[in-house]
Amino acid sequence: MDIDPSKILVRYNVQKEKAQSPDQMAAEMFPKAEPARTIAKAIYEGEEDDVIEGLEKAIGKGADAIKLIDDVLMPGMKIVTDLYDQGVIFLPNVMMAADAMLEGIEYCKESSGSAPKPKGVVVCHVAEGDVHDIGKTIVAALLRADGYKVVDLGRDVPVDEVIAAVKKESPMMLTGTALMTTTMYAFKEINDRLLEAGIKVPFQCGGGAVNQDFVASYQLGIYGEEAADAPKMANAILAGKGLAQLKDMFHKH
Amino acid sequence: MAYKNADDMIFGTAVHPVKAELGLQVGAGYVTAEVNYAPRPEAGVSKEKLVSEYRKLTTDIMARAVQIGFPAVSLETEHVEQMTNNPTWGGEIAHVQKTILEEYHEEYGIKCGLRHTPGDIREDRDLLALIGKKYDTLMESFEAVAEGGADFLSIETMGGKEVFDYAVLRNDVPGMIYSIGCLGGMDMEMIWTDIAKIAQKKNRVPAGDTDCAQANTAMFVGGGLLDKNLAHTLAILARVIAGSRTLVGYEAGAKGPGKDCGYENTIIKAITGCPIAQEGKSATCAHADVMGNLTMQVCDLWSNESVEYHGEFGGTSVQCWSQTLNMDAALMNTSIQTGNAKMLRDLMCLSDKYRDPQGYILAYDNAFKVGQAIVKDGNDLYLRAKNAVVETIKILEASKKEGKLLMSRFEQNALADAKASIDALTNEKDTFMSDSLAKYKAEVKVFRPEANYKW
């Protein structure tokens, strides 16, 4: 027994595929001038060695290492995240590109002996009792790729430690991920403790068992349905959006 | 291979059925619902609250089962961490649940089973701690739930996950073979040898594992057709490697029913003949996948994966979903009685087979071929995982001729890249293991091979 599957299912991903390949689209987005073009291409391809080689040459010719971060590495990474947002490339490409870009940033920092100013500080953690951290890893990588400094507290993080980190770092945003219904209850406690301390930092929560209804039940909570929402939310905060506006933007259900 | 031909595999019947205490047999000619649940978030604050939550939901499930007239039901309690870290908690909950099942069994004759799945607590914050104190606590938890009355003992182990999480986000197929197939396999051998001993001592069934921590991570990161997080061609490669890895549990003494979220279980049943639990269309309360009917094809227990305990219009959530599962089981059992089981199996399989590469490979005919590839080098954890990948790529490549499974250019490119990386791999396990050890020790800062694996 066999069937003609076209009558019972639709492969929308095949139907919707763009006529141009990701490589062709990326090539059109690379800057025209050198060394930006070569370095952007190396970031897109996730080739760390080529990124460093490009930076080395540029610095050798007198370029300012810290300026290269803002003018070359970050725009190069933005091409990658834009293509990801458009659904043209997949997450592993972003992760490999981020690895390459971050190596480039480290190289520039070492070369100049100074550090660039990040767009903002974000504290990331996985709820106490929860060891599922791949979601947090993706969130942290996407935030770093967008120019934020990430203070990664890791997984299974006690509430006290989260509160202490927020007090110490004064982040623009806190993120929490959890896979299990019982561990996500810690988010509510964090919310209450932050409010008690008079801290009203947006607290983005997401992950397997976490849902919008639960996150909306505490004041600082904003539901992040996808990891890619993290940099979008941070950018919205930078643009001046408050808690109510963030909930409007990101509570889609 | 436990079966001569793929066509010999059918839902409800396994070569080696297993028995629970209260009349339930799994794989003995009928399919049974396996109901899964999670306590409400606030129930985790104390032992009393947790015990009360499980008492209520167990009673709800049993009450609905007799109200609608179902002949059998099995329950699975996946521990929240407090229940495993405090073995007496899990033990007491198992006892409370089993007592309720006994009461219903005694009063109505309903056949019942109870699975307990302690959480894999073997971690120390950011690091896996597979061997040591946490391992001992985990074994105490198994002892306690077995003593409390759990018929089936299961776990979702995490061996290899520290490397896998790194590899999967970098399209690294050799890394997936190393993490799931080799490291995961080594951990499975250690832990399942001990679980089987406990089961034997307590007269319980060492049921089986699932590669939830890795292959399901790949499947969920892969997501739906339009998601852009991982090519589904890579997600299915993680899955077939998991076939080799989950098999280790059976080699070390597990007897089934395999865990519901082990989508690799069709491969496992083909090789071992042990009964399996599966989940699909009636687990949409927990997650979405692209093969909701297909996974019923050769199941013996039919599960809803997990649902938070709360109220719905139709009763509590566990009542609603247990009814759905039981109705599915009734349909399958009707087809068995009327001689139409293979017809129903094939209808369920075909309705999803061409939906995406994962369903295509897990369709029982192709899963059987993957099983054959695994057993070809059955004594070599590396080669059998590699074989599974090679066979899967071969099947997907061959499907292009038929033209029924459509793959996006991205999926095809990911497959081609995977093939290139596999073609470049050695056939020598020792070389692969030492190269991988050096590579991931350098690249994955949380990888502590000496502390976590018995080499």
C-alpha cells in the first residue's frame, strides 16, 4: 500500500523556499569595501581563522582595533542575524558565525588593550533545579551576537544568586529559562524578591513548559516564545519601551 | 533482529511481552494507554503538597477509566527533581499511587501498570556529574520507587549531552555520533546494569530509556516545517544514532516497555522484540511534532508525554488526555480483533511518512533497515552509530528518485554536508575516540571525560 502524499500534506518549507540561495543573498549584503567584505564573508561562513587573518591585515595597515569591532565585526554579524530573522539561514549558521565574530572581538580587544562599550548588560540564567540549558545557550549567543554583554549565571541557579547578580550588574534585562513546570515557579519568586528590593528590571522568561499565562501572572515577567525574541526585546528596551509596552509587543497569544 | 521482516512488526504485540503486578501485560496482543502528567508549579513546595497532587491526579485518571469502561490503563510518573533528590518522596508517591491502582483493580478488575521515571539528577550546576554521590542518590531513588510499587523502572539519561549541545548547534554530525552514540552508550551501559540489578532484586521490570536529552532536543530545536533552527535531515541523524545508544540499555538488562518519548523505539523494537511506549498525536498537550499518527504504528503503550494537572472543560487535564489515549487504544485493539491491524498500521504510517525526513526514516519499513545497519557492527558503539547514519543518508538519497518525500534545498544541503563529514570519518573506533576526545576537550569547557565516563 502506498499513497500520493500531495493530497494529504503540504511541504510548505519546500514551497516557500526563496529562489535565491542563502549564499547569493548574503553576497549581495556584504559591504563593498575591504577589509569589511572579506571579514563579513568569513563571519557568515563561521571561519574563525579567516576572521582573525582579515583583522590582522587591517590592523597591520593601521586600522583601529576597537573601531573594527563597531565598523566591521558587528555589521558583519548583523548580516547573519538579519538572514536568520528572514528565515533564510538556520540557527547553527548563526552560532558558528557568532563564535567567529566573538573570537574576532577578543582579538581586537587584545590588540588594542581596551574593550568596546556593549549595547547593554543582560543577566541570563536557567531556573533552580533545572539542568536544561540549550535554550539559555542560544539566548546568550544571540544577545552577544547583537552586541550585548551577557552575564551567564549558568543552569540550576538558586534564586539568591540571581538576585545578587542583578543587584551587582544592574542589567537592562534579566532572562530565565526552564523546561519543567515545577522549576519555573522560581521565576515568580525572583519577581517578588526583585520588587521587594525595588528593582523593576524586565524579566524575560521562556522555555519548554513555560507559557505566556504563567509569565503574565507576575509583574516583571515578559514571555519570550523563541530564543530570537531575546535580542529583539533588549533592543526594544534600548528604544525606551517599558514593561507594559514590552508585554504588548511580545505577548502574542 | 528480533523480527525477520519489517512487516511482522505490529502495535500491541512484541516478541517479548512484559507483565506488571496488577494484571497488565505489555506487548501481549493489545495496546494500553499510558497516562503522563506533571504537577502544578506550586505543588513542588513541599512533600505533602506533592503527595497530595499525585493522589488526586491518580484517582482522577482511574475514575475516568472506569467511567468510560476501559479495560486497562498504565500511568507514568516522571519525577520532578525533589522526588529523586529525596528518594523517600518518590517512594512514598509510588506507594500512594500503587495503592489507588490496587483499589481500582480489586473493585473493578481493571488491569493497571505504574511506571516511575526518576529524573537524571547527576549534575553539579553547570557540569555533568554522572558518577559519584548523585549517582548513588539516583540508585536509592530507584530502590525506593521499586519498593513503593512501581512496576516499570525508567529514566531519561543525559550521558554525552555536554558535547551534544555544542555539536548540534554547529551542524557537527561526527560530534553527534561521539556524544550520543559513544559517550551516551558508555553511560547507558553503566546505569542500566545497575537499574536491572535493582529491578531484579525488587521483582520489578527494568523498562527502558529514551534519548530525550539529545535526539529530542534535536527534534524540538528542528521544530516545525518553517522553523529555522535545525535542518530536519540532521534531527533524524541524531535520532538514528539514538537508536544505537538506547539499545545499550536493553543489552544491559532493560526489557521494555521503552519510554514514550524515545522516537527511536521503532528501531529498538525491530532489534530487541521488546515492547515500546510511544507518543504522537495525543501528546499535543506537551509538544508539537510532525509524525503524530506514524508513531502509533508499532506501539504497545500509547502515551500523552506529559500534561500539567489542571482543570479543563471536560474534567481535569489528566482525565481528558487519558480518555483520548484510551480511545486511540480502543481503535487499535478493535483493528487487532477484526484482523485489520496491519491495515490500520499502514494507514497511520502513510499519513505521516512523507511529511518530513524524520517520519520517512522512522516509518517501520525504513526503521527496520536502520536497525539492520546498527546490528551489522553490533559490538562497536562507534561503528554501529556511524552505520545508522550512513544507512539513513542512503535511504534519504534514494527517496529522491521516488519523489514523494520532498526536501527543501536547505535540508538537502545539510544532508550533503553530513554525508561529506561521514565519508571522511575513520572506520577505526580507537582513532575516532581519541581524535574526538582531544577535539571536544579543547572546544567544550564543561566536558570532563575522566570524571564522567568509565573508559
